[in-house]
Amino acid sequence: MLPGILTPLAGMAVVILIVAIISVGKVSEHENEVRYRLRAAEMEHQKRMKELELELEKFRRGSP
């Protein structure tokens, strides 16, 4: 009686485990993509801040 119950349960557990592994992989991939976009936006922001600092320095010196 016990092997008759365990076999279907083990089969379902394997399927659930496979789905969980695939889901974790997709979430990890999405997280890496978001981190990459965030880093790119941060670099663009830093570049713009340096440009603004240079413009401010020129303004302080009196040259347009």
C-alpha cells in the first residue's frame, strides 16, 4: 500500500522541484538584468553630474 502512494507523490515532488529550479533561474536572470540597467543609469547620472559641475565652474569664473 505504501509504495502505491509514494510513487505518485515522488513524481509530483520531482515536477515541483524542476519547476522551482527553473523559476529561481528566471528570477536570478531578471535580477541581473535589473542590476545592469540600474548600474547603467547610475553611470549616466554621474556623467551628467560631472558635466553640470564643469558648467557651474565656468559660470563661477565668469565665462559663459
